[in-house]
Amino acid sequence: MSKDKAIGASLMTVSVIVILLYLWLLFMPFAPGVDIIVLKLTGAVAVVGVLGIVAWIGYTLATTPPPKPIEEIEKELEEELKKIEKEEGVEKEGAPTSAGESKPGDSDKAAGNSNS
């Protein structure tokens, strides 16, 4: 049996035993007043669990910095886009051409015809 299956079987077995013990203490207590204590514990655990989660959410909301406004994010994206376009423009101008290709104006320079 794999480790995961063994852990799963153990969890299932312990859960069934705790359920049976809980029901036995609730409906057939061995001493007077045990059933009331079991109900109080159940209620306390439920309330503490739910309110603990609410408190955790509140703490997270209170301590997390607010997000940037959309306008600021758009401005940053535009600046990045302009920077990328500028870099691509520099790469295109400085990129060597492959054999057989010519840039506009190359034929004028080769023939000695200069417009300036």
C-alpha cells in the first residue's frame, strides 16, 4: 500500500471513530451534563473557527497595500511599449543586410550619385 493510501485510510478510520465517539457522548453520555459540554464545545469550535477566518481576512485587508490605480499602470505600460519600440527601431537601423538585399539609397551611393 502506498504512503498516500495509508494516510487516507488512517484519516478515514480516525474520522469515523471520532464521529462515533461524538454521537455516543451527545446521545448516551456516561455522566450527567457531558452532552451539554459536548454541545458547548462544538458551538465554541464552530464560532471560533468562523470568526478566526473573518479576522484573518480582515488582517490581510488591513495590512495589504492598496493596488496601483489603473491610470498609473497604463502610463507605465505605455512607457515600456515606447522603450521597446525605440530599441527595435535601433536594431532595425543597425542590422546588417543579408547578401542580395539592399537598403533604400544603396544603389545611389554605389553609383556615386549623392543627393546632398
